[in-house]
Amino acid sequence: MSEPFPDASGDMLRETTARALRDLLTDAARAEMAGGAMPQALWRGLEELGLPYALLPEEAGGFGAPLAQALSLLIVAGEHALPLPLADAMLARFLLAKAGVEAPPGLLSVAQGSEVAIDGRGRAGGRAWGAPWGRHAAAIVVVAETAGGPVILAAPPSGLKVEPGADIAGDPSDDLRFEAVATSPAPFSVLEARAAGAATRALMIAGALRSVTDMTTQYAEERKQFGRAIGKFQAVQQNLAALAGQSASAAAAADLAAQALDAWGPGLIPAVAVAKVRCGEAAGAGAAIAHQTHGAIGFTREHRLHRYTLRLSAWRDAYGREAEWARRLGAHLIAAGPEGLWPALTAI
């Protein structure tokens, strides 16, 4: 599989992140997170590396790297099946900075959807849902559509009532109710903010599929049946080739989404739609092949495969599944009209 985002400085960032996750993401930390507790030492380690600030310019405390390069760190997070809301912390600060709003200190999360009303003082109240690790956040960022246009807000714990929940992987995904929270105009639409979130999940899916492909290939080389490794059987080889193909296509699609997020223009929505559809399909097909190859052992809690395939499903769900983004892509192509169809296709 080709290497996404090939560049020397990006390689260094990804290697540093991978090394930190190998050191910090211990079995004890995973066990702590499985109960919904925030592993403070692990999160402090990520903050000390500056990862939640990676999408910001250098003068704002970020890496000062090209956005697509900084986004590639989420591939590394996916490679380690990271349960923590690193993507959401990065996204929250990115959206607030884009709106010219100062981000509060601490862990930030982002709600995936909301229903908001503005009172006479211009303050927001309502409900939002799907905030990863929202119960532990210093603030939850909400982008909402109002009669006066899109707004962004960072709801602090003092104004929140959090309703704990979980995604399909068992990781915290909380709903919230809030009132009297100050808002700022958002220079982007709710759909654009949703696309940015979907792009982060496409990147993590690509990373997780890379690890799933590696571990499945290794297992097929080691597991013996009828006197030889199962990877020697043609049917298994064909499945492994299909899995590698799904992983490669997901990496290419995620790269497309990252580049579109970096450019942030008219091509954002169609590019992210392509990426979320293709990565979602690859997540489903790849997980099926991996579990078929591993057999029953892959479903057990003792084996690490389930960490990846459960999160592939969770990230596939987040910010909309394939059907939603396929509809958006179809609407974009229809709007281009007969004369604009080919230019629209080749521009993605």
C-alpha cells in the first residue's frame, strides 16, 4: 500500500505520535477507558506533544505544518485504535480558530448534531448529541443553524446537563442540554463543519484498516491447518488481496478528504462525501474479511482485532454513514447539470 502524505517532516510527526501511543496506550490504560474513565496520564502525554493543537498555526500554539500533514496524525491514531477524542479535540480548536473564537483550556469535544434556539439576549439554549467523551470535556463545541445564520459556541460544564451514552465500540458518546451560552457567528455552514468531522473519521478508518490488514496477514502466515499455514490456501490469499485493496482505497479516499479540508473550498463537500462513502464501505468489507480469516479467536476480548473492528463500525457511523454522504454526492452531481457532470467528477 502506498504511503499517504509522503514528506520528511510529516514522517517525523507521525513517528513521534506512533511512539507515544505505543508507550502510553497500555493494557491498563485501555482497561481504564473501557469503564468510561479518562486516563489522565495518557491524555497529558498527548497534550504535552501538542497533538490537540496540531491543526492550528504555530503562532496559536500549533505545529505550523500544512493542514493535510497534521491531519495525517489521525491515521496514526486509527492504527492504534485510539479510543480517546483526539480527533474531536483537534477539530474543536480548528473550528473555533476558523471562527476567530478563543478556545478554552483543557479537553474539548465536538457535538455531531444539535437543535438550538437563540433567546432575546443572543444566547443559545437547546440540545446536542454525539459528543465523544463529553462528560470529561472542559467545553463542548456546537455548530448550529439559526434564523440569523450559522453560529458556533463552546458550552462549558457549568451550563451543561450531560446525558452519558456510548457508541457501538463502547466509547463514551454523550448527549447534552445547555442554556444561556454565548455564541459567535460561524464563517462556515453546519454541513461544512459536519464534513470536517466526517473527514477525521475517514482518516482514522484508513489507519485502522492498515493495522487490520497487517495483523490479518500475519495471522494467516502463522495459523496452520492441514499441515500448512492458512495463508498458503488460494481462497485465503484472495481474501487477503481483497483486504489489502480495501485498505489501499480507504487510504486514497482519506487523503482526498484531508486535501479538501486543507483547501476548504467548494470541493470540500463532494470530496468528503467520496471519502466517507468509500471508507465506510472499506470498513465493513475489511472487518468481514479479517474476522473470517481469524475465525472465532478474533471475536474474543483477549484478541486485539475486536478493538479495531468495533471502532471501524463506530467511526463508520460517526458524522453520517454511506447513505447520507452518497445522497449529498448525488445532489452535487445533479446540480452540476449535464454540461458540468464531467468537470464535477474530475474535480473530486
